[in-house]
Amino acid sequence: MRYVIVGSGVAGIAAIEAIRSLDDQGEIWLIHEDPHGFYSRPGLAYYLTDEIPEEQLFPASIDWKQYRVQRLWGRVTRLYPEQSAIEGVHFRLARSIFGSKKVQEEAFRLSYDRLLLAVGSQAIPLNIPGTESQGVVKIDHLDDARRIRLLARRSRKAVVVGGGITSLELVEGLRAQGVEVHYLMRGERYWSNVLDETESRIVEHRLEEEGVILHHFTEVSEILAQKGRVVGVRLKDGQVLRCDMVAYAIGVRPRLELARQASLQTDRGILVNEYLQTSVPDIFAAGDVAQVYDPRSGKAMLDSLWGPAREQGYYAGLNMAGLKRPYLRGVPFNVTRLAGITTTLIGRIGEGRDEDTLGIVRGDSETWRDLPDALMAQSGFDVNRIRLIIGERTLLGAVVMGDQTLSFPLQRMIAEEVDIRPIRDRLLSANEKPAEVLAEYWSKLTTSTAPSLGRPVFKFSRA
């Protein structure tokens, strides 16, 4: 049996682990276009702010010899589903006679028995004049982060455009490098489709304390350049804002070129069933590129979260190796940092559409914007805050900013649909503090002699 995995992100690596847990003899090929292979994409934010060195982005726990994986640095250019084969180019570094390194390309063709597409997503480009100028940056990969750090050393002022987690990573990374940052938002507040107004204002206030200059209801119409280098931006109202760099994060788009070329069924992502199979049964997809069918909701959804990508890859690997195991979407869960504030996002929490993004952003889940017909309770102030989305019988979502004491209990209660009817009225009461009510109820649940709360939140425990 030959397994071919395209993409070296967390979904692809998890698939390798799963395959090897069931098939010790099969041949595994990993084809990756990123020259650095597998590293922590979420860690790039901490690399930009100098909180971790580059070497810590690469996990030391992957034993390639143990997994017996044949790795190939290259690009797959064509799928042949009817022949169970792929074609592409293999990249090789070669030295010239003058000692410089040059990338050479060599065509290859490889057959497979099972194929996994884990090619991820890419930044949606900023579609305005001037984006080809030197000093315009995004952050898809490690090389992007390296370039940002290099440009920041000789830049004094930067403009950041976009919304969501990645735009904030760019803002904070540039500020950490000593660059003056102007953050442009088309809408009235930060990440309006996920955070409520109070949460957005907390983040914005912290940014202003860090010296970030915020511009609401502001759009860029053109990037200005001299001799090919960024010198400023022209706004839609005609004003010119001088800067040396422009960084953007307006959303990500699944990489669908291969799937469409092979006539696989696609929508916003590659459509897969609960076994992570595409419309061709021996081709699977997982991670950011996969739009996964959830039999419980009857919908196919996109996630751009590290945890679901890891889990989807693992389940895809199990199914590729012959163990029929359905992947059921869990409750969307992310722990991130917004303007230095640790923030946990769980379940269904969104407010609507974010004018600063064109689609899903990194660290985002489409489920967050599926705000149900529910009531809301809030607790705390400033940077210690809890927002609860309360259904008739269960908690449907939560945002925890600052103190994370209740983030794990909330995750368990939401994921396992714990009955909150005994405390629902108290949670909604103006005379009660929701955080204290929840802490008391959680203590009773975990110390009672009642049966277990139910299924575990995580279906596997690999790091």
C-alpha cells in the first residue's frame, strides 16, 4: 500500500501518525512545497515579537526514521484520479560554479493507493494598485515572517490592513520591532463578526496603550511607491498616509487548484464526507482546505484552526489505512492572544459579518458566526471578562478574556451539552455574577457522585 500526502502542515503530519498506528508496512510519501517542512504556524506570531527563537518553531518530537517517511520537496501540479497518480516538480538545491545556491526543478510522477490533500489555505491578496511594490507583506509562511523582520529593521512606519487574529499578529509583531503602526479598519471596530463591541473596544484600548494608531472606517485605494519601494498609501477619501511597509491580512482562501483540475467536488473548500473522503473515494482532504460535512448539523463547514486540522488529519489517516472512523466536528475552540490578552473562544459566539475580512481568517471557524436564537450573560470588566451564549437547556458558546480559570470548565460544558437549567435563571439575573454561578455549578458537577459528564472533548491526546 502506498500513501501519498501532499502538504506538510499539522493535518499531514497527523495523518502519518494515524497511518503508522495501523499499517507498519505501507509506503508513505510526504510531498511539501514549503522548503522548511513542518513547523508551528501559530508560533510565527511569537517569532515576530521575539518571544521565541526560530528554532523553537520546529518540533523535536517527530522521528522521521521511526515513521519511515519518504519526503520530497516539490510542487504537485496535476492529479490523475482515474490513474491513481500525481505529477509535479521536485526542487533541488544545487551550487553554481561561483558557490551560490540555485533551485533546480525536476519533473516526477508518482502513483498512489490512497492520497491526502492537506495543502492548506493562502492569504487572499490585496487587490489594489501597488501591491507588487517592495515592502508589501503578508504572513502565510516562515519565509514571510523572516521577510517582515528583515524589512522592519529599516522601516519607521507601517500600515496594517485587515481583521481577525492574523492582522493583530502583524500589528504586534511590527510594534515589537520598533515600527510605528497605523492599523486601518474598514468597519467601526475590530473583528466585529466574532467579538462583541465591549470585547473589540478592550482590544483596541490595549493597542492604543501600546502606541498603535487606529483608523476606523478607513480603506486603502492605492499603495504608493518610488523606485519600486513603498512610500505610502492613498486612502479612499483622498488622503495620503506615508509609510515604509504595508502588511495585510484580509482573510484566507483554501488552495483548490489541484482539486478543481481533477474535477473533485468543491464549494468554498474541497467537499469531504464524515470520513474525510472527497468525491473520489481514494482521495482524502483535511485541514484548512477541507470543507467537512457534519452529519449532526447537515452542513459542510470550513475551519482554520490548528486543533481541527490536527484531528481531521488523524482521522483521515485512520480511514486511509482502512479503519472506518467518522470524524465528527467538535465545538470550535481556540486559545489565542489579542493585544496581549489571553482569549478563549468556544462554540457559537459571532455577531455577524466583519467588513475587514473577505472570508474566514486564520484561527477562525465558520461556526463562530452562526449566532443562534439565544440569550447572553456577561461578567467582569476591563481585561477579565466572560461572555456566555445561553440556550434553553445548554450553553452554546463563550468568550473568556484575561483570567482563564473557567475556560476549561466552559469548554467541557459546551462540548458535552451539560444541562444548565438548574442555574439558567441565575446566569441571566442582574443580581448574580455569571462567573461565580458557573464556578459553583462546575464544582458541584465534578464533586458529585453522578455519572461522568460524558464523552471526552478531545478524541486523541497526541501533542
